[in-house]
Amino acid sequence: MPASDPPDFEALASALARALALPVTEETLPGVAMNLALAYRLAPAFLDFPLPDTLEPAAIFDPRANPVAAP
């Protein structure tokens, strides 16, 4: 299967911000788009990593559950 062209990350970031009611401004849009592009590039490494079906999800970490006393 041929690889598809990557999406327009600025348009995607803008559409996602509107859909999720996130305060993405014109000044921050390029940075958001850059991070979406990075996630797009890294995602295959995570999706292709083989995991056995016997794995259990990790426990939920809540730092408030066991506060550490300051020395």
C-alpha cells in the first residue's frame, strides 16, 4: 500500500482546536502544528511495537495518594 501524503498540520490543528474548544491562537498555531507533525511521525513506532496479549494495563498513578513528606 502506498504511503499517503501527510495532512496539513496547521489546518488539522485549527480544526481540532475549534472542535475541542481549545484556545489556540494564531501565535501558538505553528507550535501546535509542529507537535502534531511530530506525533504523526512517531506514531508508527508505537503502533508497530509488538506487545503480548497477556499484558495488563499499568496502575493509575496519583501523586496525591501517597504524598512524600518534605525533608
